[in-house]
Amino acid sequence: TELTKSFNTLVKYTDGDQNHPSGSEKEDTISDGTSKCEEKADVLSSFLDEKTHELLNNFACDIKEKWLSETELIGLPLEFSIGRIIDKNQRASLHSAIRQKFPFLITVGKNSEIVVKPNLEYKELCHLVSEEEAFNFFKYLDAKKENSKFTFKPDANKDHRKAVHHFVNKKFGNLVETKSFSEMNCSTGNLNVVITVRFREKAHRRGKRPLPECQEGNVIYTAFTLRKENLEMFEAIGFLAIKLGVIPSDFSYAGLKDKKAITYQAMVVRKVTPERLKNIEKEIEKKRMNVFNIRPVDDSLRLGQLKGNHFDIVIRNLKKQINDSANLRERIMEAIENVKKKGFVNYYGPQRFGKGRKVHTDQIGLALLKNEMMKAIKLFLTPEDLDDPVNRAKKYFLQTEDAKGTLSLMPEFKARERALLEALHRFGMTEEGCIQAWFSLPHSMRIFYVHAYTSKIWNEAVSYRLATYGARVVEGDLVCLDEDIDDENFPNSKVHLVTEEEGSANMYAIHQVVLPILGYNIQYPKNKVGQWYHDILSRDGLQTCRFKVPTLKLNVPGCYRQILKHPRNLSYQLMEDHDIDVKMKGSHIDETALSLLISFDLDASCYATVCLKEIMKHDVLN
């Protein structure tokens, strides 16, 4: 039929490059598409008998004819069965071949049977773009070709572009991301605006074993040591990303570092050569950053690879607590030796929860766990009671929800805030728009907020555990059986539930007790502490929470954390302030005032501020 001929022509034209060809490129695309079409047809012919192949073509043409005539699928079968295909590899090849030849159809597996149905999302897209573009786009989606992109035709209508952005991100936002780009039309000299689609990092391989040709063997990885001073880590990464022309998620690291410190940490950046990184050394010095030990490596870093941190800290102008008659030097040494011997409660430090007075990071994490995306955005952009450009911009946003206007007020260095606002400007202040806004941040930043909430609950849990049972190990406690564990990433098999007999016999010590960090793969203590966890989940509206946020690709399996930790390699020296040439602005220091120089190592995810608070019996950040 004429419809079939037209359909086959469309197949031949669109099987090549996923970008729309123009001029001399068009002929090459048709040629390439023909060979690929024949290849897919051969797959269908080799696996399907002649009758089934013909019935499949008839089903496809009937669906297409109804859609082109804008009539409903009344009177037509809504699915077609290919039959049972026993061989798994053969089924996979058939699924792909059918979807590539007929992108307006979808295939579904049912107990080795392949069922073909109309792709209603294809028809929906055809109301926004041309048939040719929809055909090409769904072929691109199914192919999942690494590092490929798809570009829609130029579109001068901003509202129409927004509708296309919204459709693609609503339907396929977990796989792809969209961006608008301006490109010069060589024939007219005018700027055309096009929407480009690309797969999110590693999305094309989700659920599949990586093939050799899909592995990132050709991706450049450059390792370096980052030194930063009084700079938030995410702000540092955002600044580096701008200077290097990459995105924040191209940076990897094994752990977060404090803002109020001079910190050193190992980092790896993708798609940047060592030479290119060296070229920005002078520029980033103005931002109180330095990079050194720059070298090529084979892979990125991951959270959990950190073994620990070393700290060198000076505590200045030491004074005794009021009404303490002891000698100051003796009191300091006694306090240090006490922590050295007995350890400290392994609380998460206040840095984990942000410096905001109105909103803490754990509140944002709770909103994300409850899928309250819009609330999480508003919490993130809640201003403090300060009159500065950042807080004025946030205040304006909460009053107006005008993302574009807020962008004009938000300082350039606030990378996270600007990324969210740009996404909100593109997708709108809707639930779906807020999801896309969170996707503008790297996965490590999104999961950071959820981890802040689970950390807060752990802090509350350990306080309750110690207040309820003290230093005794009791029935129903959880203990770690491996004495060499030095991080939180140990399996359930290493965790033991203390029995009544073991508790009575004092078989375990308090330093072996662990408490769960909330997640979907943990066990709770079988005593009052376990009931406390369930009460807290009810309090926060998480009784049925599975600790997965599919819309943001966040999974929180949970883990265990030891309630006590000990500093390692601890050394200290008392000296008078003038001995270390310390000058403090805005305060007077007696010449005889003492300073403490203390050095120690802590396991990963332990906080020096918490260790110091135990030594000093004082909140060191205040």
C-alpha cells in the first residue's frame, strides 16, 4: 500500500545519525539508514516465520493508519502476540528489532512471550513535533547509544520548546536530560534555538552488563589534590566546573571536607586533561584554592573509599571552666588522656546539617524522602534573616516564585542555587519542574540531603540509647563482630543481636555496640531502642517509607555506625600563644594565655569537632 511505502521511506531516512541532517549530509544518512533497516529486517525474518512477520507488519500499519487519520483505535486489536520465544538472547534481539523498525510500538515480555502494543507516548509526542522527529526520537531512545545525542528541529517558539522539554522530562527524565542551544543558520545568518537530548550518565547501561565497547576506557580521568580554605566543598566544585567547562557531577571524591578549615583531599575529574587542569591554577588561587599532585588515572573516586582523615588543630586562648579550681595544664592533659583512653560518642557533627538557622539540611532530606519535591525546593531557598545578595534573592523567590527574576539577583558563585533556579525557569514551579530542578544537581548532592536526615535520627538514637541503658550492653543490642571494622560499610552478616544470656554474662563491651542508620536493608535493635526508631518514623510520617526515591534515583540501603570511636595517633603540645605567633583580631590575649596544638587521625565519617567537644566539654563551633 502507499502507506507501507511511505512508512518504509521514513524508516530508511531516519535510521542514521540521530541529529537532523541538512544539505550534503542528507544522502549519507539515507544510505546508512538503509543498511541498518535491512539489518533489522533480517533479524525479524530470521526469527519470525513468514506468516507472523506479515501479521506484525499488518498490525503496525493498521495502528499507523488510524493515528495518521486522527481516529481512535476502535475495532482494532490493542495488542499482537509474537508467541513464546524460549531463548533469552533471541527474545532480546527481537524486542530491539521490533522497536527499531516500529518505534510507534512497544514490546512487553510475559513469561517468554513477546506482546506488541501501540506506543501511546509516541502519539502524544506527534502532537508536539513532526512525525519524522517522533520516529527518530524513539529510535534514539531504544538504541541507547553511548555518548549519542538527539536534536529536534529548530524551534523559535519559546512556549512550544517548554512543552517539548516538559514532555521529554516527564516521560523519560530518569533516562535523558534536555537542554536548549542556540546555533547559527549559515544560510540566513540568524540564530536558531534547538532542543538537544542526551542520556544521563550511565543511564543507557542501567540494568545491563556493560559491553566491552560501552566501557569508559577512552574517557580521560585526572586525579589531583585540592587545597581549599574557608570554602564550602560544593561551592569549590561548582567554581572548578565553570573554569574547566564541565559539570559538577564530573568530579568525584571519597568524602566531604569542612568549610571552616584549610583542607586537603584527593579528587578526580572526568573529561579534563592534566594540562588543562594546570592551566587554571592561577585563576583558582583567587578563590582560596590550589590544585597539585595532578596526574592521569584510570577511574573515578567513590564515596566509601575514604579510609580516614588526619587533623592538625590549634585551640587558642584556653581557659578553665568557671568554678574549676584545678591547674589549667593538668586539666587539659587529663581531658585529652580521658578521650584517648575511653573514646567519644560518635555523633555526626553540626557541619552535617548546614549552618542555616531557619532550615537545616535534614529538613530538606525529610521532604525528599516523602516525595515533597516542591516543599524541598522552598526549604532549600528559604532565606536567613540577613541582608545580603544571596538572602535577598531567596526572599524574592519565596515571595514571587519568579525563577528568572531570582536568577538575575543570585550571585554567580552560588552554583547550586543557580542550577536549581535555571531548571525551574525552564520547567516551571510544578511538581515535575521541581523534580527536574533536583536533577540539575549531581547525585552526590541530592543524596547528601537524605543522608543528613538519617544522620540526625542516628544522633537522636544514640542519645536515647545511652540515656536508657548507659554503658551496659543489654539484650536486644546490636554489636559488630569484626574488631577491625573502621567504617560504616559493613554487611548485616557482621552484626549480631545480643541474647539475654550474652547480656547477663557481659560478653560484649560498649565500643562494640552499633546502631542502624536508616535505610531499606537494616535490622533494628530488639529492645526499647528498636521501638524508639519506629516511633520516630511515625512521628516524621515515614511509617511506610521504603527509603527509595525513584523520581530522583536515590536509594538508601542504610548501614551501621559504632556508637563510640577513639582518636588514633593522638599527640598534643601546650604552648603560650606568642610561641606560635598567633594574633587574634578583635580580642585581647594575655601573654600567658595557653594554646593547644593537637594532632590525631579519625576513621572516615568521624568528626573532629565532636572529638574536641568531648575533650573541652564545650561546643567548639560556638
